[in-house]
Amino acid sequence: MRKVCTLSAILVFVSALAYAETFTGKLFDASCVDQHKNEQTTEACMPTSSTASFAIQASGKMLKLDEDGNRKAAEAWTEYNNSADRAKDPDAQSHVMATVEGTLSGDEIKVEAIRIR
């Protein structure tokens, strides 16, 4: 019986991973995007070291990250800023590309993993 339960749990976990999608696009400060949603441009909304909520523009849509995704994005952002390319000016306004793996629910992504480049 224990083997059946273990196998069932593994199958549920693997099938949940099968529903994950990959989103690639520009990373933004979600709070800034909300403040400027009536404007045509979001260029001023590049993330900085103080960004707490993130969004990604993928396939022409602005998708917010869930709470756990924001935490993961903040960690990835810190690592990215500590890289040799960004160490000179971590708050420089330039487009930052990200790849997010997760499940889309409305306009929010339940993030499993994020990579910033």
C-alpha cells in the first residue's frame, strides 16, 4: 500500500510539472506599471534594487508574478546585479530579460523558477 501511495504522489507531482509554461520577456516593476497603466509606455518601469513586485511582458501581455515569484525574482535580481556586467551601475535603466517557468492564472503567474539575463 505504501508503494502505491508513493507512486501516486510522484505521478501527481510530475503531472503538475507538465502544466508549467515558460514565459520569456522583459522584466518590469509591477507597482510602477500599475501607476502608469493609462500611459502608452512602461519604459520608466524597469526594475531597480528596491523593486518588491515584478511583472514580465511576454507575448504582448503584462503578467504579474505571485508572492513567491516576487521573492524568487528579488533573489534573482540581486544575483544579476552582483554579476560582473551589472556591478558598475545596478540601477541602470536598461531592459532586463527574464525567463519564468510557472502556471498562468488570469494575469498572474504562479512561479516555479525564474532566470534573469
